[in-house]
Amino acid sequence: MGRLFGTDGARGVAITELTTETAMLIGKAAALTLSAKSHHKAKILIGKDTRISGDVLEAALIAGICSVGADVHVLGVIPTPAVAYLTTKYGADAGVVISASHNSYEFNGIKLFSSTGYKLPDDVEAEIEALVLDTPEKLTGSGNENIGRVYYEKNAEWDYVRHLIKQINTDLGRMKVAIDCANGAAYSCAEKFFKGIGANAIFINNTPNGMNINENCGSTNLEMLAKTVVENRCVAGVAFDGDADRCLIINEKGEVVDGDKMIALLALDMKEREQLNANTCVVTQMTNLGFFRWAKENGIVVSTSSKIGDRYVLERMLIGGYNLGGEQSGHIILSDCGTTGDGELSGAKILEILARSGKKMSELANVFTPYPQLLINVKLRPECKGMWNKVEEINEIIAFCQEKLGSDGRVFVRESGTEPLVRVMVEAKNKEITYQYAHAIAKVVKDHLGEEQ
């Protein structure tokens, strides 16, 4: 996409980069585009996470959508996967999420879902982007008689929670677990859901104030959850990101169970119960090499998405008719249950497997031995966006390291689609070599393109 929409919607620092004016234009463009395709007055849902900028961006989106004649149904603070689900349940033409996911509070974003609950196709996003950036003069209001109305869906959270509860078939039997809500979108519904499936849950970081979302908590900072699990002798912990479309697990020892191991557990469980379509799961290029070797040994076929990002994982799943896919970061898609990644659902599914197994989480998660892997994020100067693979010295150090690793490891470098970062990942059998090569590449990237400290 490039100019407005990245791999996960439009995103930037709220008010200064992602302005209210831009939000209003996106609202207008989305409503006009979707109305033209549906040939009726559009019905658009809006949900948001807990960021302080959410209210003003929501107001701007509502103004834009209603000004061109579409109706808005406000869902309030609710996870991203809830918006995707409710868009189909409520028969809406689109769902809008105001969230910057795992980013800190000063960022915000706008994600769009189609009437089917899937993220908007690239070509539709391109139409909306062109209207906003190239021909905003076409985004005119429809006149007093055609102004849209605003409705408030008071049962939205419970409708979503009931949907989640229906997906879990095993009572957790008062299983003691810790849940980190990241002071984000799941701060309220997670308690209803996990208690509803029988968990004896301790909730942390469930008191958002608009500025503490993802602050030293959630799936990007697991120290507090690990401490809570160990101190309270929990069997496991579950951590969401700000919009709860992903999660990571902590075992009873306080150790991380990442998305790769979660997918392995789900794949094995689904295969044993003959529920894994074509015995196949979809992963990305960031997936650990140890996972691929484990999958081959266990008769599980692995398909790799064309690009990094949950939308591309889902795209591959839909093409192949597969029902399990995900990323190391904890975005996991169970397409029999939903149309996008859902942290609450995937976390509960892992707890369900744990309850049936009779094992400890540390035993269960010892499903494969991962290769040592190190990921380093290098923050880019604004003017260096899109340049990392055009710098000769960067390409040379990457080629050198990959040649040295041979078949015993790999180098993967990419620019983030949601933040001004270059992500440098090195994986090898030897931990020391992994560390050395990752830092060597990151240093060259930083020297040429990185922000000065």
C-alpha cells in the first residue's frame, strides 16, 4: 500500500500524524466506497481500545461517516476480533477499529473490516486511500436529508463474550491462571469470558487510564505476568496486546511460550482430533527453524505465507482451505471460530489443551527445541523509510552472515509495516554466533539509517 495504509491499517502518532482531519476523511471515503459497492445506505460499526486519543478520533470518524449518509453503530471499548465478529453478526457493511495494537499510548491507528469480517482487500483500501490523499474534493457531504444516524450497541461486549464461550468445550475446572489485559481493549470482557469458562483467574493491568496501555505490560513485556504466575502458583499466564488480537503464554515457571509453540500445540491437538484441515498449518518466514523440523517429524504440513503479517497468513489459509495459522508474535487465526487473530480465544484454547492433558504447562510446551534466535529492532530516521535494502554495505553484511551460516541458520531482515523500524533476525544452532551476527547487521543498519542517540 505505502502512503496511508500499512500492513495493519493506517497508523501514526495520534493528532499530529494520524490527525482528526485524516480520520474524518477516512470515514467519508470508507462510507462512500462501501455504499457504492453495496448499493444501499451503509451501516458501519466502530470499536476502539483504551487510548486517550480514541474518543476524538472516534468523533472524527463518526462525523465523516454520517456526513456522507452512512449510519454508525458505536461498540465502545472492545477488542479488534470482537469488531470483526460483530460486523457479520449485526449485518454491517464494515467494521472500524481505532487502535495501534501493541504500540504505546501516543500512537493510534484505524483498521477496516469488510462485511464478511475479514480485513478489507488491498484493492478496496487502495480506493479509500486514493480518495483521501489524491481527490479529497470528491468527499462531499450528502445534504441534510441524507445525514447518517448514530446508534449505541449496549450489548456488544456480551454478544462477543457469548460467542467466545461457545468455542470452548472444556470447563477449566477452577484452573488458576493469571491474565494480563495490557490496560487495553480486553480489560473488561476478558474477566467475563475466562470466568465464564470456569477459570480461577487473577487479572492484572486491567485498569486503563488512557495512557498506560501496553506500558511495561501485555504481550510485549511479560515480566510482570511471569512474576504474578510464579508468586501466585498459577498453572499458566496469558498476556494480550492493546487490542487483544494476539496473546502469549507464560508457563508455571515464569517462562515464555511463544506463538510458534502455541501453533505447534494447537496443530498437534487438532490433528489428533482430526480437525486440522489437510494436516496443514500456515506460518511466516519468522517462524523458528525448529518448528519446521518438528512439523516434518509429526506429519504436519507447513505452508509459509508470502509476507509477514496476519492478513497474509489468513490470505494463504483461505487459498488453501486451511483452518490454523499464525505468527511467532502470538497472532493466531482459528478460522473455524473467527476471521482474524483473537488473543482471548487462542489463549483459552491453549488452556483447554492444558486442562485435558493433565500435564504442567512447561511439559506441554516442550513440544520442540527452538533454534537460538535473536531479533533486534533498529529505529529509522524518518527520511530513511524504505531504504534499508538499497544500501550496499547492509546487503553485503547480510550476504556474508548468511553464507557463513549455510544450512545451519538464516538471516531475515525486513522493515516493519507498522513502525519506523528495521527488524533484524538471525537464527542459528550456535547461540553465540546468533548474537554476534545479529548485532553486526544491526550495527551496520544503525550506522547508515538509524536515529542518533
